Amino acid sequence: MQTPRRFLTRAFVAGVLAASATALEAQARPAAVPRTPDGRPDLQGNWSNATMTPLERAPGLSRALTREQVAAREKGRSDLKESTSQAIDPNRSAPPKGGDGSTGAAGNVGGYNYFFIDAGDHIAFVNGEFRSSMIVDPDNGRLPPLTPAARAWAQERAARRRGMGQYDNPEQRPLAERCIMSFGSNAGPPMIPNGFYNNNYTIVQTKDHVMIMTEMVHDARIIRMGRPTPTSPDVRPWMGVSFGRWQGDTLVVETSNVHPLQVLSQNAFLNAALGATDSLRVVERFHMVRPNVILYRFTVNDPLNFTAPWSGELPMIKMDEQIYEYACHEGNYALSNILSGARAMERDTAAAKKPNPNR
Amino acid sequence: MFCLMILVFASVAFLAQDPVSYAKPESWLCRPGRTDACSIDLTTTALSANGSRKVETWASARNPAVDCFYVYPTVSRDTASYSDMQAGDEERDVVRTQFARFGSICRQYAPLYRQVTVPGLGRMFASPQSGLSMNRGTNYDDVLAAWNYYLANDNKGRGVVLISHSQGSYILDELIRSEIDGKPAQSLVVSALLIGANVAVPKGKEVGGSFQSMPLCRRDDQTGCVISFVSFRSTVPPSSRALFGRVGGEGMQAACTNPAALGGGRRPLRGYFSAAPSIFERTVLSPHRWVRQDPQVATPFVSVPGLVSGECVADSLGSRLVLTVHADTADPRADDIPGDIGAPGSATRAQWGMHLVDMSATLGDLVAVVTKQASVFKAPPAAPARPQSAAIPRLANGKPDMNGIWRAFGNDHYDIEPHNARGALAWRDGPVVPIPAAEVVAMGAVGSVPSGRGIVVSGKIPYTPAALAKREENRRDWLSRDPEIKCYLPGVPRANYMPFPFQVFQSTSAFFIAYEYAGATRNVLLKNPGPPEVDSWMGQSVGAWDGDTFVVTVNGFNADSWFDRAGNHHTEALKVVERWTMTGPDHIRYEATMEDPQTFTRPWVVRITLYRDVDPDARLGQFKCVEFVEELLYGHLRKNPVAPTTAAPIKP
């Protein structure tokens, strides 16, 4: 995993999601939102979509979590942050060989602990409910089954992958590790928090464009307003080609031509990824429900990959902090180290196999 | 002769080569309301052919309606190539012989500026590599700063006459093109007297060469126009190597407007020559004898009615004001005037002509024309000092609307200094001359470097010796050092003139730039958050409007970005001030001033034009090049590195 050069934005407007009573009231009536000179809701500024709510629902949960479930989860996160914020014993011994056995983003050799991570402190609160998943359609809160063709592709990729070691080539490493895109589908579409850190966006709105910059890898999505003009199927930018329109006070963005490696989960070229097919269409809806909350809804339709369209929703919360430059590639020592580490290991293994000439 | 002329002036080294502050009174040779180089005795003795003498007094205007802004010619004898900011006798002398007399018409402004000196001019002619230029360098930068100071603090909507000679005219020619011609400031110009320099005009036309909207003056009641000429003796026409009277460009010729006969024809000239020794007219050591008998003239100036006539002539030798001397050896008056450069019969004379008296020989006529022009000039409506151009799109808040996709033309991204085309960016020794490095040979012509006029306004970047050495090292080691090769973020201003477009997203509350190259972005903050908290590749940008110009201060850089592919570099101390000015709906004039005392001896400027992509379906492409450099950066770390292939020999 590469170390981000910039790790300054840990912004989250605390308490906004937790203030459920106020939020419920606010959503019951049309809210006064800031507007641009041409009368549209003014979505401009810096926003975060970090949340504890995952994309897919864990088995056994219903769509809405109870207050007790929410409290337990948020306390768990808060305790984790608290515990990893403690000073470390300077006299502690070295980590055990082979790692400390922990799981998750930190890996098992003691990478980042949660002090360095900002994956959201709160459960997403949407339309009066604390949500157990972003996905609301299908009803079970989970991705629809893959098509037989998609399953076949996944098997093909898995077979190729089995033929080589996972550190053999840079192209086998995940996009984020290569500093090409953020983790998962952070820049979108759909724009899904990366479960890690820096889930921040800058929106600038002009009369004929909406620009959404994702902090991670400084990716600017350029959404042109108005009637779509044709794009050759051979042109497939990483975040696709987007056109937007206003439906009342809702900004509706439709996207096609997404790069085939832009994926919905942390993936690499040969992984069993949900890479965009050329049938992918994403519709996103941005609706400002309060001056500091945008309700973000999306529908993914990729009939070559999925047996049904699927939709999700989550809030974006305004933040009043700066976003700094995420220059990832320029300081990407990690990828070199991962590859050269693997080569060193191979040399060690080969040396161990050779008979010792001194014996 | 020339050497004898050199007077010894203490050459005070200009220590801190910062921009000149024209708020300081000592930065001006002349300003109204004080005693200075313009406050001198201009009494003249008119010498008739018959020997009679008449003394003419002179008085400055009491309540002049217009201003004069004067840029003097090459006079400084400082030993360095650029002069210091200490006014010497030579600067005061040229004001006396060329400009003081306009005080009868206008309030006088004459900035001191760091000009190319007389020794510098010699170096400029001796070597095209000198980097010295008549209109790109501290000379231009200083005059521009003075002009902007004058506009902001003194002008107040008054008409202004621009007056200059030689180097001053080349500077004002550039300044008019950049700042005045076709722009709001043009409405302030009573007329422009650009004497002793080549101003281009299409043959048979009055406008469309050097300037697009300021024509030549053809009547004395015409304003907003240009008077320009170079003078040669009738007996010494310009040679094929003449410096004046000819211009490049298909169908172009040098402008010639005779101030004594704007409509054409030959007329007697009303000159005012120095009777006292003059440095500029080169009569310091051998005063000109204006009359044969004593006493010599006692007044500081002399006029010689009827002695010299002038006529604009355009032929295969060039277009010039031909000065004919009507001497009568029988009368008691002198039979000739000074003003040549070069000894009698020398080739120099046919190159330079009567350069030293271009203005003295015509001064009375110039003053008369300007007097008439000033009397009929109508100052523009007082209201906005910078009238809004209707052609520029604007946002709801009235600010120029720069939304759109822009890019620079040209090949300056290879090398921002002026450069010839060359075969490659990376070289090795060859048997005869250096040859392209092995790594780039296979690219052939695609790997070569197109030529560029350069976008550094002063021509060369003013490096410290150590920084210049580092630049040369960077060039030698270009393949491993240029951050662009590794797809690193480009920095500022390099991002703006790379061969990729960028898109501006501008609202009343935001100004954001997305670059196609490497997906670089800049959020130009409209509220200053204070000093940057961290260094970054693209720096921290803070923008504010100065009238219709968007001024962006960028700092907080790391030391790793470059200015081009030619190794030009900086440190973390770099501060860039960008000025974005729409000159029309589809053009932005972009200027960036670089300041980094650890690398440069003084601030320097790049200036480019940005062009809009006017296609109705214009879109910013995506050039996320990180994956394109993985083989370069990580190929050797593969489990099974792919062997570098040798290019097969290409058969013709």
C-alpha cells in the first residue's frame, strides 16, 4: 500500500449526521438552500462522503439500523480512534515476525493503524433512517448477481492470476497502489467513499459545467450541462463521459464510456473485478437537502456485468477545511519497494535452496 | 572620436535587481511640480542666413490639459550592459535636447529606467547570443512599471502624448502593442511620437503593421495617431546594411511621417539644436560653431531657419526622412549641422544616418503638431479609468468570464528561452559534433526540438552563477531529471504552456483549473488562507481581481518542478505572480513573474497568449500518464524484466 504524500485533510463535520432530530425536521419541509446567480442550488464548496455505512448490507440486518445498533457501531469506531491515538510505549519490542496477525487495511505487518485512517465516524442518515448499506435496490441491500458472462470473465481472470505471483509485475497491483485512481470507486461514477481516508470533494459550478474534484489523485470529473453530444466508443476516460441537467432542484448526471479498469471494488487488472463494460450507464442525482447536506443517489446499469440495475444513496457533508494536493505518484516509493521486496525474497529463497559450497 | 566622448561616470552597481519602484521620486527624471531635468533654460537664438540674431524666450504651459510620457534613447555610459538607476549627466542631457521643450504643452513624465547602455549596445551588435534586446529586458519591464504607475496614480483620465527616441521607441512600440493598441488605454493617447526606430506599416496604408488600431498621423488635427521617422542626409543615403528605414514582413515598410508636412512633400524644418556642448549630440568636446564670427551664440539653444529641409522618401533603400542642408558658404551662418554617427565617408554613417538629431532637427515641428493635437484632443469620459470592453464575456458579478478550454501555441514548453531548432533533448559526443543520445535516437525527427521565439520577456533567465551551472547540469542529465518524463505534476507556470489544453471553471465564488496533462489541478482560492501549510507541486494559489485582470499569487512550491524541458529550475523559495487578462472573448494575455532569490538575481517575466478552443463540442481530454511510465520506472523490478529491444536498422 502506498503512503500518501499528503495526509492533512482529516475533515469531517462532526455531529451533523448524529443530529437526527434536527435532520428529520429539516427534511420534512423544503429547505432554504444557497443558490447561484442563475437560481440553481449552489452545490459549490468542499464536501465529504466518509461514512461507516458500507456499500453492501451485512447479512441479518434490515435497511434501517436501530438507535442502539448505531450507538454501538459509532462507539466502536470512537473507541478504536481513541485507542490508536494513545502514545506508543517507546520501549515496546519489535512486532512479531510475520506480522501481528491483525486484519484490515493495516495488513498484518503493522502498516497504518486507525490513527491515520478516516473512514467516517458515523452511520449514514438518509430520509429519517440510519442505513445499514448504501445499496437500497435490490431490497436486500446487496449487489445483484453477476451475469453468466461476467462470472466467466471473472474465472478467466482468476485463472490467469493463478499463473503468476501477485508481486510479479506493476500492472498486477491495485490502481490505488499504482497511483492511477483512488481506492475503489472514490472518483466514480458512482462516487463511493473509499473506506480509508481523504473522502473529500471540491465542487465548482458554472453556467455550463459542474466540476467535481476528488481529493485522492486529484481527479477532476468534468460534467457538461445540456444535451449530450456523441462520443466514440473508443474514447473511455477513467471517469467516463458525463452530461448533466437540472430536474427542478436536482442535478442529474448521466455517464457512459467509463474506462474498463475503473472498478467498483479494490481491484487490479487480473482480479475478479467489476470493471466497467461498455454497457455501463450510471445515473447520479445530487439534491441539496440542507445547506450543508447533499443527498447523493445513484443507479448503476451494466447489463453485461449485472443481472439487474442497482441503486444506492448516501449523504455528502459540507466541510469548511482546505483540501491539499494529493501528489501520489511523485512520492510512490511503495510500489518500487513492494516489487523490489518481492525480488529480494525470491533471491533469498533461491539462495536457501542452493547447496552451501562451504559445507 | 567615440572614445574621447566617454565621460567618467561613477558606475554604481545596481545591487538588488528588484522591480523599480516608481513611487520613489528619484525614479523619475521629470515629474510635474518640482525642479528636475525638465526645469531648464530653453532660451534660443534664431540665426538667420543673413547673420541677424533674435533671442526667443520660452515658457512652460501654465495649466496644461495633457501629459507627456517620454522614454529616452540609448545614452547611458555605465559599463554594465544594463544601466543603473542613478541619473547621470547623459540622461539629463538627452532630456534637455529632446524632451524639455514639450513643457510648453504638457505635464512632463520621464521615468529613469535600466536601459541597455552604450557598451551594452556594442555587445548586442557584437553577439546575437548576448541576450540583450531593445524591447525585452529590464528596459521594457521598468518602462512598463513606470507606465502602469503613471496610469494608476497620475493620469486620472487625461490625454497623454507618448514621446520616445531610438531604444525608447522600441520599448514604447512594444508597450503600445501590449498595453494600448486596441485596448481601453488607447482612448487616452493624444499621439505617439516614436522617433528614430523602425515602425512597420503596410505599403500604401496607415495602419495594420506594428499597430492594428493606431494609424499614422496625416493631419495635425488628427489624434490617437503615430508619428515616426528615421532621418538620413540627402548626401549619405542608407546603405544595404542600414539599421533604419527597413522592416521585415511581406508588404511592410518603415513608417515615415514628416512632422513639418504630415500629408507629404518637402518643407523647411524647425530644429532646435544645442548651442552648449551636448553629450547626446556629441558636441561635448568640440562645440559646434553656429556662426563664423564671434561672439558665438550665448543662449543654450540655437535655431537655423531655412538651413535644413525634410522630406519623406520611400525607395529601394528604405523609407526615411531625407534631411537636405541648404548651405550658403557666403553667409555668416554655419554650413552644416551635427548629428551623424560615424566619421565622414565611413560605412557607419550610411548605417546610422542622422540618428543623433532625429529629434533636434524636427523639434519645433513636433512641438507644433502636438500643440495642435492637444488643442483638439477630447479626453475620454472620465468615468471608468479602465473602460470595460464589451467584447469580453462577463459573469453575473461583472468580472471577466474565463470559463472555457485554453491552450498556448508555440514550442516554448521545450525551452522558454529563445532557441533554434535542435536535433534532440539528450545528447552524447559524436565523431564530428554531438549526436542524439542512444535513448532517443529511435525517435528520429519526432524526438527533435522545434525552434521558439522564447517567452521570457527579458530573453534570458537571470540566474545566479550557481543556478546557471545547475541548469546546464539538468540539461546534460535531462533524461533522468526532467519531472515531465516521469509524469510528475508540472508546477506553475509550466502547466499553462505545456502542449496540452486546460479548462477553467469560474463562478462568482470559485476559480478552478483542470489541466489535461497528468490530471493536474489548481483550486485558486479567492480567500487567502494565510501562508501555505505545506509545500506542493502546484503550490498554493490565491487569486484577486485588479480591475479586469485576475492576479494569482502562487507559492508554497517544492523545489522539484521545472519551467520547461530545458532544465530551467527553481527552489522552494519560488513565488509566482500570474496576471490573467482577457484581451478579447477568445484570448487571454498571461504573464507570470518569477521571484526566487536563491536562483535568480532579479524577478523575471514570461508572457504568452492563451487561445480558447472555440469548437462547440470542445472537451478536455484525459492524459493520466502515470501508467504510461511504469515500464520506465518499474520495468527493472519485474520478476522477469522484459529485455530492452534494439531498434532494427531502418532501410531507406
